[in-house]
Amino acid sequence: MSSGNIKGLEKAEVRLKWDPSAWDRSPHHLDIITATYSADAPYGRPVYIVDYDSRSPDGTINMSRHSRTGQGFGYVEAVTLELVRLAPSFARVVVGVAIHQNTGPKTFGDLSNTGVLVLDGYTELLNDDFTRIAGCTAGTVAEFTRTPSGTWEFHEMVRGFQSDTAAFSLEMGSAPRS
């Protein structure tokens, strides 16, 4: 699925929501993780990763909201990707979500009211509740790729992983398994 926008995507936002845990339980902590890949190795190691209240070295990818508990109204975590400002050496950006496992094993199916929303301005590119990957501890949700003409396209990429946050950051951009 591509954006259908002939001029290509310029800026996208990814938002994440989940319900807080019960008052007598450890908080659920989820994170949006964004990884950039070079034109020389679009499925290799990430050039850099943006997560946990951070931003990219060039300022093109910014975590604008971050939650450690899910408390708040609606989407409580968000990252903005200024794709048009990324250097020409970047060919691919992958966005995923990981559940911190420091309070025992948790999967998307263990959480309630989870959701991810990918936007191009006011246009919804993806709205998903993680049901497809309910048994997983992490998952990718979106892939942005640069076309030969230099424009950016969106591709839905909901794919589950059984990884902790650190391992997921390194494997999330791997080529899909057949």
C-alpha cells in the first residue's frame, strides 16, 4: 500500500496509545522506535535509531510525546518524521513498537485499548490495534521508502517479533521472512 500521493510524502506522524495497567500492577511501558537505513544497505544495520524521548542527529525525526504508563487521553506517544528533509543517503525508514519486558513477559494481547495511527497531515495511512500480532512483544507498523525519483512512499508493515526492545531495534528492518 502506498500513499497514492504523486508528489510523495513530506512529513508523517506516528501515534501510539494503550490503557494503563491496573493500579495494583506494574505499568505497561511501550515505545515507538524508528530506524533509518542507507541506500547502500536498506535491509542492513540501521544508520541510527530514534526512541525514548530522543531525536535524530539531523533533527528530521523527533519524539514529541512519550509515556511510560499509557496514562492520558487518546494517543500518548508520538513521533514526527520529516522525510523530505532526510539526506539523499537514506532510502528507508521503519517504524515499530516494542513493549518493555522489565516487569515480566507481556504481549500486545495482554494489553487493552492498544492502537497505532500513522498520518500524513490529516490523512490516515494506517489505523491498527495490534490484533494481528497479539502474541508478540514487538512489531513493525510502517515502512517509508524513497523512490528512484527521490519522493517518499508509505507501506503498511504490521509484522510481529518476539524480542526485547534492544534486539528489536536491530532486527526490525530486516527483510521479510518468506
